[in-house]
Amino acid sequence: MLSYPLAKNLLTEDDKDALKNFIDHGMFTMGKEVQKFETMFSDFLETDPHSVMTNSGSSANLLLIASYVSSGKLKAGDKVVVPAVSWSTTYFPLVQYGLIPVFVDVDHTYQADFNEVIQAIEKHDAKAVFLVNLLGLLDIDYIYGLRLHYDVMKNCYIFLDNCEGFGSSQSYKSFDAVTHSFFFSHHLNTMEGGMVTFKDETVYHHSLSLRAHGWTRNLPENNAIYHRHGDDFRDSFTFVTVGYCLRPLEMSGFLGQREMDKWEKTREIRDRNHKYFNELFQDSIFLSFNVIPYSWSHSIFGFPLVFNSPEKRKKAVDILTEMNVSCRPIISGNFLNQPVMRKIEHIEGSDSFAMAETIDKCGLMIGNYGEDLRDNLKEIYIRLENEL
């Protein structure tokens, strides 16, 4: 019997000992360890030093949108192009701030269909596109292609929800803002946690206030939104934005540094799993379309399988369940099918959502993490090949 969960706790005994020592001697609320992790993260991505850690990847998405609205870069009623397949919290911050999501279909690479993105921006005068590095399979050429459409993109922000794609070979400077998740099942595990990296320094300053109650305490001396009076009693309890409490735990920042130190080894194992998965499944006749060609530039979150009928998917789920292999829908499937959409003002920016529907009705995914999964993947492939 296999034991193949969607995610696994891979903290080492050294990690656990370090955390125990931290709990005994450390500070719990956001402080210098979070700041160290933010700096380390910016250095790794080779971005400007505008990384802001949050208590989750979902909060990172909320903080991104809140910061662009607070700074006046976006306003209620503006339209934002989004892919039809993603997680709920890609969309919800838009709605909560009165922005209108414009949904487009995805293509066989699971990313927002390039041509439909361009058409939707033009047709609806969209002020931003919120791309999603779905499953960590976004190709860097996609972003270069968008930037080449200068006439369309010159007044349009490009955001990236990278919660499923940490470690992908991206030029993060090509984006106006990028979000990341460090939840248990993601590439880096800080238990709970997220990060936003901003290109615009003014927007970054708004995020520092929004993350912590709307106050000014965490703003640098020279900032774009508040002139300090030199009176700490006053300056520490002045509120300038409509804020939240999205602050991470200091322990999460501490653990994030350890995760970054291990990342190259973790990535190597995850990548080896990905390469073997592709070797096994690349020509499977029971799939609706071939798996995406392996590339080192990808940093795959989990392994997607899209079967050539809903009945095959149902049978595959039964087989995997019997094998003690956890599986799930591919993210949320076609989000337009979710009941909450009846409550959300939105625009359907595609004539058809055929690929999102195929993923929704015929797709599932299994996990990838920093443990050698090749024997498990081979056993899964043999069962599916023999019984589908």
C-alpha cells in the first residue's frame, strides 16, 4: 500500500530543534527575523528590496490589491483580467475593493490564454492583468510577449500570483507586483506565510501601513505617505491607511530563512520528480492532451492529469483512492462554475471556456514535494495504464 499524500511535513530534526530553541528565547510577533527573511527573499529574486511578508499567500494577494487602491493606482470600477482557473483568493481581493474581474480561458499549458488576455485588455480597457503561475508552469516568454504589445500594455499593470511557482525562472522585474505563498503544501514551508514584492516604492510604503493596522510605525524615515514629527509617542500611533493585521509570526520569518538555505536541494528533488513524471505520462492515451514538456525553468507545484472523459477521471479517482494516493481537483477547476460567482460582479471576457471546462470536468492533480516520489509515480502510472 502506498502512502502518497498531497503534501508532507519535511521539517528536519535540526529544524525542529531550532524552532524549539527559538520559542524558548525568541520574540513571537513580527520583528528582525521577518525583516531578515524579506531581505533574503529579495536577494534571491534579484528584485528591488521591496518584499513584504504576510501571514499567508491569500493575505499577500489582498495586500497587493489593497496597496494599489490605497495609493490611487487602481480604483473601484477598474477592470482586471484574470484566468478562469485559479484559487479563490486570486479573485476575492478584487471584488472586495470594487474592481471587476474579467475572466479569460486558459490554454493547454494551464496559463491564461495569451491572445485572449490581449483582446480582453483592449476590449474592456483593463487597468491590470492578474496572471497566475498555475502549477508553476508559466513560461518566461509569455511575459516578454506581453511587454512587446506596448500599445496595449503601456497603461496596464501586470501582477503575478506566484503562490504555486516559487523557484520558476522568471524575470520578476517584469512584473509590477508578485505574490508568494509559504503554506504547508507549497515550495517553501513556514507553516503559514506569504510575501509580496513591489516594484513601485510608493505602493510598497502603503503596504507597510496596510499590513499593520494602517499605522505609521513600520514606515521608513523617508516615505511617501507620512511625514514623521520626531515624536515617537505620536508617530507610533498615527493611522494613515485603512489597514488590517496581516503580520506574520516572527517564527515564520525565522523558519523561512532556513527553508531558503535548503532550497537548492529541495528544488533538485522536486525537479527530479517532475522530470520522471513527464517521462512516464508524456504519451498516455488516456489523457485529453499531453503533459507539458519538461523544462528546468518550471518549478511545478503538483502533477496535473486531464483525462479524456469525466468517466475516466472518476475511475482514476477511485483507483488512486484505493492505492492510498491523495488527489484533488486542479486548483479550483473553472472558477466560473463555483456557487460564489452568483454573488460576484464580473465579466466573461472569452467566447468560450472550453479548456477551463475540460480541466474542471476531467482533471485531477497529485502532489509534488521535496521527497523522492519516483517509485510512487511509476506504480500510479502502471495502474492507470492497465485499468483505464
